[in-house]
Amino acid sequence: MSSNVQLDPYTAEAQNDNVTLLQKVTDLHKVIQGAQTGMLTTRASDDHLHARAMTPVGPYSSTQVSLTFIANKTSPKFQDIKNDAHVNVSFFDTSSTSWASFSGIAKVCEDRSVVRERWNQNMAAYFGDLGDGIHKGDENDPRVVVIEVIPDEVCYWLATGGAISRRVQEVVTVVRGKTCIPGELRKITKEEIQLAQGLGSQTA
């Protein structure tokens, strides 16, 4: 087999690097908003991987690439993060098939001012009022903390067209012996993430 034969034409043809950083971030936000809930994957001390559904809050700026979560610091995931701060957060929008994968570092923040800034009253349902006057399930509850995931790299798939047009494209490409590419595969590098963070701080 010739060494120049492309064995993964789907990935090769779908990759689109000719997009501005701002457009990449804008479209990434659309993917996350469409999916709404992501899966935060952590590594425990026994090296087992654990994933759980988490809904991010924000984004708070047009250039934000990091993810912010409100969480209960007594949950097992915090032991995992303490063991290994490297995490992955993945999103999948079933309505469009767009997806995103964040690989990076999780940082825990217990600063009450930050918690209050990120707090939404609807989150109280996930904590509950324990009736001791302290753990009331509000922004002042010591259980409530912020997890920020600062990515080293983000990969995402931006689907194009609707479900019907994608199915038609699949049939046509099979008949023609071609590869169906119903979207674009994009990557936001560590350097681009740092640049986006810099742009965000300038406009804050």
C-alpha cells in the first residue's frame, strides 16, 4: 500500500484550520449551548476513570474558552481532582451531532465572591437545605464551590445542515464511493487558548 494513501479521509477532509480564533470560539459556544450538559471525566487514585454529567455556567465573555461549574466539594470528584487535576469534559448535541472535547486542568475555587458571581438560584435544588443553619443550599453554603477547567486543547465537530440533508449526503456519498463529511473538525490549540484569554482580559 502506498505510504501517501490517506487511510482516514474523514478526519483529513473534515479538518478546517482556516477559521479565525474568534469564529472558532463563537462556534464552540454554540456547540456547548446546544448540548447544555457535558461529561466531566476524572482519574481516581486507583487509576480508574470516572465520568459524571455536569452543566457549565456561562460563558461570561465572547472569548471565554475555559469551563466553569458549580459543584458540591464533598462529592468524590474532588478527591479525583486532588489526585490528578488533568480532566476531560465532553459535550454531544444529539439534535445536530455537533460535539466538543476539552482536555485540561481543573482548578477548585472556594472564594465566596466568585461563587456568588457564578451562582444561580436553580442550583439550590442540587444541594438541599440540611436544616442546620449552615448548609442551606445557597451561595453561602460551604459545600458550594467553583470548578474551573482551563483547557490545554479543545477539539470540536461543527455539524453542517440538518439531519435530513446529512442522511441524503450519506446515501449519495456511499453510492459514489466517497467519504461523507457533514461538518467541520476544528481544534483550538494551547497557544490560541492563551491568546483568547488575553483578549478576554483586555475587554473585561
